Amino acid sequence: MPELIRLIIVVEGPTEANFVRRILAPHLGRFGVVAAPSVVGKAKASDRGFSGSGVRGGYPFADWRRDLRNVLRSDPGRNLRVSTLCDLYGLPDDFPDRGYQPGDANPGSRCARLERAMVCDIAGSSDDCGVWRLIPYIQSHEFEALVLAASHCLVDLFDADDQRAGLLTLQAEISGIPPEDINDAPLTSPSHRLRRMIPGYRKAVDGPDAIELAGLQAVRSACPRFNQWLSCLERLAG
């Protein structure tokens, strides 16, 4: 029988942690992968709650470097894997190779290059802390791209007239655009669109609720980079 794989997913904040706990962990458990979130900038996942001033987005990149290396060093086991769930939008200034380069033809290719840069940075010392166990993932452009892929289910979460009207406007705006390609401008990024169009939208609750209602398969079909990452995680236990 294949050995269970223990997977720590280092995430930006409570929204992504909620998504990992509620949706990814039960799904990956069926593949022999025991997954748990760890909010960057906090202590080890098993020792933390999700309240207080330390709960925030995962910046600067120095926080990611420290936490990823600490998690890898804390357990040298061959059945440990560590992944990330961070946004392409708003990358911190100290992220390795953050600037645009000629090969960045689209958001997906830029994400792939930055993921490689992340691994090189984490392995940059003489003690690489078993970095072969790191599976980097950057979401294009934001976690909320997955919510937009499930936007048809948001109607089940809101009943006020202004909320439903805003949702219809949002769906018309993004019609025909792959969710992972919806742009990263300050007013039109996925998270800004959701908050602007749907009064009372709760990032940490409503997003995971919509994804859960839609089902992972629907989201995967609309978000190929996310599907590729999740497929990789499913194969970890062999």
C-alpha cells in the first residue's frame, strides 16, 4: 500500500486556508494525500488560529522564504510535500525575478517562470532543506479567479436585489474570458470585481462557498493552470 503523503500548503491568508481545509483537503484525502494549510507569516499550522493582527496576505516574500524553509527543515521525511497558493496579482517587490521578461507572453508563462524562480531562491543556500519536496504554485491572477469560475453558483448565496443585479453585471462583464486571464488592474482584478459588484461579498466565506457549490470539476474545467496543479497533487501518493 502506498505511503500516505503529508502535504502542507502555504497560503496567503484565511480565505485560502478555508479553501484548503474545506475543499482541497477532503478531495486530496481520497488520493492518499493528507493536506493542511499554513498561513504565511504565522507559526506552524498546527499551533495557530486564524485571528489577530498576524493574519494577513503573505508579504513580503521574505516571509514566504522563511516559512517554506522552516516547514521543510522541521520535517526531513520523504513523505512530506510542501506547496504554495499565492496570487500573481500584487506580488511583493522582493519576489525573485518579479519584473517582466521577454518570455512572459501570457499570465500562465509568467507564473511558471516565477514558480521556478521561487524554487531557486528557496534552494539558494548550501542547505537546500530538501527543496525537491517543494511544489510551487502561483494562481493567475488571484485566488478569486476560481470564484469567478464558479460565479453561476453565487446566485444561491445572495438574495438582495442589488446583489443579484450586481452579479448579473459581473457575469456579463466576464463572459467569454477565461477566469485565469481576467486582468490584474487595481479596479478590475477578480477580487475587486467581486467586491465592487456584489455588496456585502465576504471574501473568506462566500468564495469557498461558491466553489464548493460548483464542485471542483467545474472549476478545473475553466482554470487549466489550477487543474494542472491539482492533478500534480493528486499524483503525489503514487
